[in-house]
Amino acid sequence: MRTKTSGEEYAAKKYIELPVRYESTLMEFLMKEMHGVSRNRVKDLLRGHAVTIDRKLSTRFDEPLVPGQTVRVSRSKRSTELQNRLVKIVYEDKDIIVIEKAEGILSMASSAGQYCVKTVLDEYFRRRHFRCTAHVVHRLDRETSGLMIYAKNMETEQKLERNWHYLVYDRRYVGVLCGRMEREGGTIHSWLKDNKAYITYSSPTDNGGKEAITHYHTLATTDDLSLVEMRLETGRKNQIRVHMKDIGHPVAGDTKYGNGRNPIGRLALHAYRLYFNHPTTGQPMQFETPIPHSFRKFFASESLPEETENEESTDL
């Protein structure tokens, strides 16, 4: 009979392999098999990408286990963790990776050799000896920060691309806009089309372009700035930037569609919420990031929404 692995035995090894002999969830299994290891320690291991199931990374504490699988717990994760000031991993499993992108980096290269999020993730996968690459399924502008999904295989990429409108059920941005908003909220509905100079322009009637719908809600205001939440019903190129210009309140720091005001020193747009159903499991996945401090500092703290945290089931 195999004895349970004690905390001391675990600490003395680079990794341990734990055969699965009964149905369980990953959290329950690790706490039972690694006798003496606390729930918080298991969470740390999952956050640190130290746990694999049949050599595939898992970060879900509620991942189901069945007899015949093998769980490996590594202690040498530090050398393979992603340490990049422009890209932060929020969630990862065998099919997808959710990241938070800083401003100043492309989602994917527009020409050979350009540094981008895909480059960062592909290098991270190579260091961890994962046989996968990052597949782009949606984009953020270089100067926009926030949450993004990348697929880790072609099958998942195709599922996301073909079913994006049905899988992604709540995608929101927060931005600092120029001027004091006259309305608490509303909806902007137009058709967007690029001209020959690749400038996107908006028409209230169908001009042969793509239909675009943005819902907005004012969170806080000053005499000359507004903090506004934007919820996308469609996801068109430059949609938020063009729509905010349409209502006379361009995004601060927008050199393409703005009015020249740049109080933050960057495009003041952040993708802070991303809710979707997992393309493989169908499980609801809900991620949020805080409103950037550089956005919040202009507004009285009592008028701002409280900070939120990701659900435990999706951010370990």
C-alpha cells in the first residue's frame, strides 16, 4: 500500500508524481495525498503553475480527476514562470490562456520580427516544454491595456473564432474620456468603415461597413474628464474610440481619434472585464482586473466603484 506523501517528503524533492486511484477534484486530491499541505499552499502551487495532470498544466482547483491519471507537483517552477512587465498570466489550462496586457505591446505582430504578446507566450511555452503555440482570437490596440484570451491549439482557436459572439457574453472596458459626460449612460449604434487612409469613420445608417453597438455608463466625472464603462455588443476595429468621438467625448490620449488632450500620457482605455463560456468545457469563466490607478487618480474615491477580484474558480 502506498503511503501518503508528507510535507517533509514533498519539500525534499524537485517534484512528486501522484497516481490517481479514485474520482476527486484536484484540490481535494492534493490535500489528501500531500498530507500536511494546507489549502492555501495548494492554491499557491496552482497559481505558480506547479501542477500538471498527465503532463498538462492545470490551474483549476475544481479540475475533475479520474482513476488512471497522474498528477505531478513540481517545486522548480520559478525558472519557468512568466516574468514580463508587459504580460501577466491570469489563467491557464490545456486549451486557453488568459492574460492581462500592458499598454505599449502589440497583441500580435503586423510584420516579421515585431515584439508582441504572442512572441512572449510562445517563448514561455518553449521554456516549459509545452508543445503548443499562442493562437490569436481577438486583439487589443497596442496602447490599450487589459484582458485577452489566446488559444493554445488550432481546434480551440477555431471554436473561439466561429462562436465568439455566443461564447463571450460580457466584455467591458473602462476609459477616461475628455469632457464632462452629459448623460449617465446610453447606446451608440452605427456602421464603421475604413477609408483609403485606414481611418475608421462612422455612419448612423448602413454604409456598407460593419454594424457596431456600444453601451456606455458614466462612473465618475470632474469638470473636464469622465470615467466611463463601455460594454461591447459587437467588437469592431477602433469601435470604442470612434464611438466616443461620435458623442463628443474622445478617449484621453487618443492621437488618432482624440482632441489632443493627454493627461495620463497614454491611451486611457483598459479592457477590465472578460466573461465567457469555456470553448471546451462550457464552464463559465469570469475575469476582472482593477481600474488602473492612473485612471482613478483624477476622480474622488467615494464616487468610484469598489475594486473587484476574480472568482476563486477561475483565478488560481
